Amino acid sequence: MDIRAQYAPLRGELDAALAEILDTGAFILGPRVRAIEEAVSQRLDNRPCVGVANGTDALVIALQALGVGPGDEVITTPYTFYATAEAIARHGATPVFVDVEPVGACLDPDLIEEKVTEKTKAIIPVHIFGHAASMTPILTTAAENSLSVIEDAAQAFGSADGEWAVGTMGDIATISFFPTKNFPGIGDGGMVVCSDPDLGAAVKRLRFHGSEDKVVFTEVGYNSRLDEIQAAAVNIFLPHVDDWNDRRRQVADWYREAGLGQHVTLPEERDGVRHIYHLYVVRHPERDRLRELLVEDGIGAVVYYGTPMHLQPVFAGLGYSKGDLPVAEEWADTGLALPMHPNLTREQVDEVVAAVGRAVERI
């Protein structure tokens, strides 16, 4: 990724906003935080939005707002960043891992029902790599079993499942403003998107030590507030997100047109999904050797989630073994992220494809 190239045209706006913040001395929960909460709310069906310190806190606070606690179970995907499962475990709840779909690598809705028990409290589908999860059947299963649904939308702001935008389908959605995300900040930051005002009020209390007024404290919360510097950046970036996503989709089209699919398995879109390619993850059975050769050739190539969550040491006590979730394990063993950002040119895409071709010939 080339995040500096992405925000370079906006540097003047960023510098001016930072100077104004320094001049006013308003650093925490000020007007820019309120502005971005309102702006994101307008994009996401006017759902209450609450800025928090980072995307991980967004998940932790969302789970607490929905009443998840010790002894509960939360169904989620094993093919994701650790924060998704970590947030569940932090509350003393147990992550229950369900395999993913072959297309899109998101939670497989057909496998959820068999994992529901009397202890199950919620489902967290992750819109991985910018591809929306199959939300309609997930929501149906959740409703039939009185379960809450948290959309982990850290990688997918601007994606959609049919006519429904990511972030507007669950009880709560969580967003990350980490600098490499599709909707980035210039540091850590996050947001919780709520389906109703009561949840929004609960999240606001939890982000500020469990208090509405800094005087009366009604629950044990967190110090997790989106600061004005990050809010200023995401306010500046928001009007450009759709264009950046369109350009990512153009890069994906260029990869296909340039013949990358002759060498590796390309990412696909499930019917009706608008993929916005937070990451462009191809697959190859000799992934590690392919990566080694590409790096030698000066091409960026990174493995994401090479050890799925159910096989991580921290969750060894849950009793999973290799082979239990074969589709997620296949993605983990073969997936490789190639260069993907809005500023890639067609010439650079051709350079990547040529390098992949040379590497595959050497394997």
C-alpha cells in the first residue's frame, strides 16, 4: 500500500485542520468528532454513530453494550485479524469458530445453526478484505435464535450485500480508521454504528468510563475516545472514500484483464456483492515460495492470517485441530496479498502481473 500517495493531494487540508486544533486546544470529543459521527450516520441509514479510540475498542464496547459476558458464546469466523476473537475472549465469553465460504472467505451462514447452543449470545460476521458477508441468512438465523449480530466492518466501509450497505444490517457495526483501511485516519481510531438510540447511548457511556456526565458512573466502561486530530482526518477523507473504492475496483479489473488469473486464483465476488478490495488476496498452492520470489523481484506481497484463529496458541484450550475448518485453513495456507491501493497505475499492475508470471515459472 502507498498511504502517503493517497493523502498527499489532501495535505493542505490536513495541515490547516491540525493547525486549527492546536490553536483552539480542543483535542478530545470536540466538534470534529461530532461532525464525523453525524456524517457517517447520514451514510448509514441515520444510525447512531459513536467515535472510539480504535477498531478493537469498537468491538469490545459493542459486545458489552449487547450484554455479552462470562459464560456466553459468540459465533465468528476463524479467518480474520485477532482483534475479532480477542474482543470476545476479553469479556470472558468463548469464541465459537465456524468455517468460511469458498468465495469471499466470509463466515458460512449454512454452518452457523449447528453451532448455536443455549449459551450463544451473538454472531460476529467479518466483511473480510472488503467483501461483504452473506448477511441475509445470517440475520435470519440470528432472529430465529434471538441472537445479536455485530458486523465487523473494519475492512469494508463502502461495500454492500445486495442493496444493503455494510454497517446497516446488524444490531451494531464496528469500523476501524487504521491508516491502511479503505476509510482511513492518520493513526488509531474507530466507530460503533448502532441500530437504535438506546444502544448508541450505551456505547457513549461505555467509551467514557461508564458515565454520561463525568460525575455519575453507572457501569464499568473504558477510556476510549476518538480524538479531534483523527476526527479531522477522517472528516477530510470521507468525501473521497467512494472514489478511492472505485479506483480499487478498477485495479482489480486491470489485474484480471492483464491475465493474472493465468498464474494464480483471483479473488471473486459473490453474486450481488460490491467488493471494495481493502486487500487483493490471490491464492496459490506454493504461496510461501511465490511470496519469496516476488519480494526478491521488488514486488510487495504479504501473507494475512496465515494461522487461522482456531489454531492460534491462545485458543488451544478450545480443542480445535488442524482440519476442523478446512476452507479457512485453505485460505490461510494459500492466500497472498498483492499490491492494492487507489494510486496504482495500469503500468504498475502490468509490472506486478509480469513478476507473478516469472515467479510461477520458477516454482
